Amino acid sequence: MATSWVPSVTPTTEFSLANLPFGIITTPSDPSPHAAVAIGASVLDLKVLSSHPAFPALFPPLAAHPDVFAQPTLNAFAALGRPVHRQVRAALRDLLSTDTAHPAVLRDAPAAERDRVLLPQSQVHMHLPMQIGDYTDFYAGYHHAYRVGCLFRGPEAALQPNYTHLPVGYHGRASSVVVSGTGIRRPTGQMLLDGEPTTGPSRRLDFELELGCFVARGNRMGEKVGVEEAEECIFGYVLLNDWSARDVQAWEYVPLGPFCAKNFGTTVGAWVVLADALEGFRTRGVQVEGRGEVQGYLREGREEAVFDVRLEVDLTTPEGDTTTISRTNAKHLLWSFPQMIAHHTLGGCPMRTGDLLGSGTISGPGGPEERGSLLEMTEGGKKEVLLYGMDARKFLKDGDTITLRGWCGQDGARVGFGECRGRIYSA
Amino acid sequence: MATSWVPSVTPTTEFSLANLPFGIITTPSDPSPHAAVAIGASVLDLKVLSSHPAFPALFPPLAAHPDVFAQPTLNAFAALGRPVHRQVRAALRDLLSTDTAHPAVLRDAPAAERDRVLLPQSQVHMHLPMQIGDYTDFYAGYHHAYRVGCLFRGPEAALQPNYTHLPVGYHGRASSVVVSGTGIRRPTGQMLLDGEPTTGPSRRLDFELELGCFVARGNRMGEKVGVEEAEECIFGYVLLNDWSARDVQAWEYVPLGPFCAKNFGTTVGAWVVLADALEGFRTRGVQVEGRGEVQGYLREGREEAVFDVRLEVDLTTPEGDTTTISRTNAKHLLWSFPQMIAHHTLGGCPMRTGDLLGSGTISGPGGPEERGSLLEMTEGGKKEVLLYGMDARKFLKDGDTITLRGWCGQDGARVGFGECRGRIYSA
Ligand SMILES: [Ca+2]
Ligand SMILES: [Ca+2]
Ligand SMILES: [Mg+2]
Ligand SMILES: [Mg+2]
Ligand code: NI
């Protein structure tokens, strides 16, 4: 396994050479948002690197796109397609490897020059990585859908008849997707209280642990993307927190689905893990006993269609005490992203570069400690989640911070997503 | 009432001096999309007008924005806000009036010069007028919601308990909003057939007659727009056809709402009627007996919160025969656009310039001939809509064209929306 000469690359870093996630930064010397990759506790400034005389030769597919890393989002890069992403990752991996074939560019460059390209993560500011045209949230977390269905409709009607036949989803709100670290205001909303409609700050504010997927290249209106081609449409993945106001949702959601309960904010991680970085971590999704074959347009050639990503949720109280309240895995999905894309485009709906798809809340099959939302952990607010120091929650308090984390792989080659974090401030 | 010197302005034109709707055109001499207003059977090319030496003096609020009409969408102009739109409309109305204070600019300009600015509508090509960040479809057509509720859930549960308390809506798909005249491919989708899931072209393809509203200026995330301020957020209105695949919708819509049944295409008119042009046509919306007061954030100071716009739907068969299948009025709404905006932003959801809101399907209280969808006209496909020449429809056939029309006002001062038209081509 390749090692890196970058001093901040430790054996346990989730930003190993095997990862190289892309993000959008501003730096002390450049206030225009532009592209970077994370490596160890550092970032490689791709805009600065683009100005190196060797850049066109090292990155042949970018020779015709010299400004692609100077853009304020990753959209232009994503639109170049997966074969280009693959070549660019390989070239970056070489430059950052101990045995790089081009030591003069970075490894053996004068320290002053290297320090312009390689900055401590603590010195950069992260921005929303993509310009998101449309955001769609699916509901592919099987154990979540079942458990929430029980709460809203009872175990008999928990999963609707369509659930195992198509990837259920709804259109979300693109304008309120924000990058990790952005504060989330507790939403005011309309809800039922003692059977009467009333308006006020949500009393049942929750998070949802999800995996997000960004589109690299889409399809033209009227055309569909086959499930076997869909993989080529994917740019990469982020952690996603679909903040949810459960009291607002319960009152508004019939018959047209969630609206104000969701559109006040969705947080995504700052680092996009490219699709190729997850290829080595494929596994099988949820298997449902007695489930017949799915419709032809949803049938995938491979069984290992989801990813074995370990996920954790931390709750930090206003006092600053942190408890890991959930540990689960991104494999607990009934539908893969290629299936979601095939279904989304079946009728000709166009996907565009930068579109965001959410997996739906990811929960394990077991107890509260492996569930992806407080709604499930507390069984609809009936039980409490215990926190450090005898504190407890049913739903989120003002000043609480939720931090999602996710990673796969072994020490020395870990692939992680960085934090997806948001703090609640008062209505 | 002011008259126009423009020869193509007839007494019955819906593009009278009282209207002056904005759109995006390309012309024989300029293939870059740019702004225009419609007047009679002509268009005034605003990009060409912007280059007139008198432009900065005639349009003082645009002096600092000399390129605002050279943009490929109206977003930059919309973002300047309603006071600017008002001044610009007034200045345009003057230039186009018989008794203009500035005859040299257009009226008495040399014919060759005038012909560069004033073109026949037949010579220009229309484009999507706005860049749409997010599209939300509401459900404020009371008679539609009631009638469809009866079909899906029976008369007892036709209107959900929340319906009269909040403007029910869902997030739609922005990427598939297209301008009038764009072909719409019949969607393939998953549906139940004889109780079994199956995949194929929709057999129950329908239209929905709606009014669309474009946002001029929005709000910051975490802030809300009060119902009394919301009027200032509105740029203007278009007709909107929310194409709907009823068989797909019936199978997919629980529990998260419509998705593939809607996201294959939404057609909007090419001409945006600015909010000020409709001010004179205010009227009261639907009054529901025994309805209590709405929540405070939805309470409007004025009763006349919707618009008295006559609406018509034409169905043209593949053979070219046209039947007007519906005549109704935009006043049949339970909720106004300011109420929709106040509700949408109550929890802090940010609206952005160019965002599109749909009213929901507009139907009258009476018979099939005043309903805004085939679903309602045919009572869920049980009856037929009779067309010219003994033809009939339950749902749309390949090659059918749906044309929506809408106008208000008297001859000489009509304010109309132009056609919102789409033709179905085969799956
Ligand atoms: Ca969700
Ligand atoms: Ca609709
Ligand atoms: Mg959300
Ligand atoms: Mg639609
Ligand atoms: Ni290229």
C-alpha cells in the first residue's frame, strides 16, 4: 500500500491516500472559493497547483480546462465525468505518494513553495461543494422506514405496498442545503397541539443520518438512465443530515408528503468522497425474505450494490459534553443509488450536474443505539436517550450539536467523510 | 385609457399597454437569449433598446445595470425588486403610448431603426423566462382538492384535516420545467395493473391547469416572510401545466407524495405578467362555510387576495381538431400566493430569485366543463370528455396538444398570459 510523504498523514487518518476527497475552500491568501483535496490533516489547494508549469502534463484531461479548480463549486470538474475523475485522482495520488514519479513538483519542492499548495485544514474555510440544481430525498433505509411506519400507522401498515417495489422518494428543497458547520435555526411551524392547530417553534426537532450522492453527469429530458449506466452518473458521496420537525411533519404530510418539516435545512459534509474511492467497500444491501424480483429497470447485475461504511452520530450538549448516541452502517439500504437514479429518470426526468440524492435515514435492525433518528431511538418521544453525565433527550434542545461521522477501510488506507455537523440555535 | 401607436395593437389583444409582460427571446439577428416585452402581435427587444443613447435617462433605475436585459433569463431584472419593475413598466408604457413624451426614441424614429427594436412575435423564438432554483407546487385549488380527494379516498376523507388550516404543497422538480411549445414525452413509469406492479408508458396521462408565480426577491435562510410583506417578493405570473401520470401517482404517492408522476415535465408560459399588471383584477378567493380563522401568520389584511383571471383549456387532437374542454377562473383558490409564501418560509426556508410556485389545479365548483384536469372531468376515467367531430378522451393520446389560456380586463386594456402549450409525443 502506498504511503504519503505529507507529514500530517497518520495511520488512522480518514483522509488517506486511498481517499482524496474533494471540497471547496477559501484560504488566508485567497478569499475566492476554489477546489482542494484533503490529505491527512492538510488540504492540497488545487487552484494553486493548477498554476504549476507541470500541471497540464501531469493532468492531461484538464489541459483544456485550466480553470476547473478555480471555480466556486466542483460542478465543472464533476461534469467532466468519471474517467477524468479517475485519472485526476491517480495523478494526485502519485504526487502525494512517498515514491512519487514527480518529486520536484511537490515532495522535493522548496518549503515556501510547498506551503503555498499544502495548508493545514485548520487554516481553511469550507464551503458548499456543489451548486445543487435539485435535491431528492429517498427513503431506502429499510429498518428506518419500517420503524417509522409503525409509529405513524402501526405495524400492519408500516411499510406501504409500494415500498419493496420502487425506491420511494420525494423532491426536497435545494435552497436550504448547507455545508457542515452552518448553524440551523429551530423552525417555527404549524402543528397540532391537543388536537388544535397551533403555530410555534418545533418541539420535536430531530436529525436524520443519511448518505448523500452528487450527480456528475445527468441525462437529457425525455431520456432515462439505465440502472447499469447509472454508476457513471455519480460524482461522489457525502454524509447528509436531513433535519426534521416531527410535529410539523405529522400534521402536514398528508396527502402530498413532507414540506415545511424538512425545508428549513439540510446539512451535507464538506468533503465529497469520489465514487472510485468507495469501490473497494461494496457489500450487499438489506435482504427481505420472500421479496420477489424487482421490475426489470431496477435489476442490477451485481449483488454488492451498497457500501460498507461505518457510521456514528454524536450529540454534543450546550455544555459541551459529547455522547455517541448511534453506531450503524450505510449498508442498511434496500435500494442502491443506481436503482434510485434509474427510477428517478424512468419517465425522462433530467438529472443535472450537482444534483443531490439522499439515501433516506439509515438505521440498523437492532436497538436504539443503532438507529439514525431520535424519532426511532425514543419510539416517537416515549423513551429517553441517555447522554453523558445523566443528561437525556427525547428531541433536540437549543444549543445541541449533531455530528455525523462515517469511514471505511483499515488503518493506513482509511476512507472517511469528515464531519457533517450542525448546531441548533433558538427559533 | 392610453392607446398605443404600435400598429399590431388591436382592441382585443391580450398584450395591451396595460399588460407589457416580460419574456426571453432569440431573434433572427441575435441568437443569444435576451429580454423583451410583448405588445400586440409584436415584441419590443429590450436588449436592443438598452443600447439607445436615451436608455439611461429614460430608465434611471437601470442606469447602473446596463446589461440587465442582455441576460439569458429575467432573474437579474427580477432581483431589482418591485419598485424598479414598476418604474420600468411605466417608462415602457410611455414609449409605446400614442402620446408618448419621448416620440423620438421609438414612435417617430426612422422605420429602419424602429424595426430593429420592434419585431413581429412570429419572428422570435421564446425561451424559459427564468432560471428556476426551486419549484414548489401547492394544492390551493379548493374544488380540485375536494374532487380528487373523493376519487382517491372517498367523500368522507376527501379533504384532509389540515387542508383548510395550511396551504398544502410539495417540492417539485425544477430541472423539468420547460417553456410553452416544448414537446412532452409520455412518461414510462411503474404502476399497478390488475393489482400487480408493472412498468410501461402511462395510460392515464393528464394535465393540470395552474397559475405559476415567480419570486423576485427572497429571504435569507432562517428568516421568514410575513404574509403582508410577501407581495413584494413576487415578480409575476405565468400559466402552468403540471403534467401528471395518474396511474404512476396512485401507486407511488404514499407516504411521501407525488414523485415520478410529476417530475417528467411541467410547462410554463413564455410571458411573465408582472405583479403590477394584475393589481386591478383582485377578487376574493374561495369562501368555506364554517371555516374558523386561520393561524396568525396566514391572516391577510385584504380580502381580495386572488385574481379574477378567465382561464380556458383547449385540447387539439393529432388530426388538428381543437375543442375548448374547460372554462374556469383563477379565483377558485383557497389560499393566495402571499399566504403560500408566508407558509413556505415560516420555518426559515430561503426563497431565491426565480423560484417558481404553482397554485395547484384550478377547477370551478360545477360540472366537467369547468374543471382543470381530465382526472376530474372524467371522474377518474369513468366518463368521457367529448371532442369536436365525435372524438372523445378519458386521458391524453399521443399527439394531443393541451393549450392553456388566461386573460382579464376589457377590450383595449386586456391583460393576458399568452399560450401555455405542450404536445405529447410517444413514450
Ligand atoms: Ca430523510
Ligand atoms: Ca399540481
Ligand atoms: Mg432537510
Ligand atoms: Mg409537473
Ligand atoms: Ni471538455
